[in-house]
Amino acid sequence: MVRLVFFAGHAGTGKTTLARRTVPLLHARTGESFCLLDKDTVYGAYSARVMGLLTGDPDDRDSPTYLEHLRDQEYRGLLEIATENLALDVNVVLVGPFSREVRSRRVFDPAALGVPPQTRVSVVWVTLDEALARARIVARGDPRDRYKLEHWDEYRKRRFDPDPAAFPELLRFDNTRPDADAFARLVAAIA
């Protein structure tokens, strides 16, 4: 059974760092290979070019134009790449916000995702206090965050914290004060 693991959550929560720490441990624990696909790595240059043409701002990743015309296509393409790998029995770790997909529950349904039906899906929701996440975003100085920071009040309205009762399938990881035991439990739950 192939595995599809999502590291989802809002900007600045540490999804990519957490996924990169997890993948080698999954290799070691399961003896299986895992392909890491980060949305920003896969689509960074492409999206910069498209948004530069559409808005004149190649770093725009949060404006209504991006959300309406490019966001869903990035996610669709990312899932298509994952599906190709899963069909070849290669486990996949996807990194990105995936907030719409979690909210709609689509992320929990292999058929809705279009992945092979035998795929074991795990979804890690990485959380972090909003103020700390914003501070991390400011500190990393990524130009792709500029629109988000300039329109923080608008951006924060899109943030949501999935209710554990409504989303019991989520593997939650609070990155505010990560500890070794919590991280070990997360890796064990995924493996």
C-alpha cells in the first residue's frame, strides 16, 4: 500500500522544515522511499512568471488574482505529479497549505484526490500561534510573502483552525514548542 502524506497548515508554521525532518525517519522506519514535493519548489518559478504577466508582481501568491486564477491549478498539478509517483509504488510527501482541501475534507478521500484507491492518506496539520507565524514570515524575508504581510488582516480571515472533533483524522503537530516526544509520536503515526 502506497502512502500519501500531506504536511498542511498556514504560512510560517514550519511545514517544509517538519516534512524535511520527517522524510529520512520514514525511510529508516519503513524501509520505503518517500518523494518530497513542496508546492513552492515545484511551482515557484512557474508561478512567478505567470503572476508577473498577470499582475506585474512575480512574488504575488495571495492576491485575489492568484487565488482565482492560479492557486487551484498549482494544487491540481501537484496532485497529478503525486498520482504518477503513487501509481509507480513511490510514497509521496506533499507540502503546502492545503487549507481548502482540508476544509472540504477532499484531502481525506483518495477517490476525490484522484490517487490510486489503495493509497494510505495521512494529513499532518501543522499549527503555530498566529503572532509567531507572522514573526517567522517577516524573519524569513521571502518576497513571496509581501502581499500576505501587506494585507495581513485579509489573509488572517482565510486562516482556520480545524476543530479536532470535526477533523479527527488530522495528525496535529503544534510547532510552537516542538518537543522530541511529540515529533517521535508524529513519525510513528505516519509510519
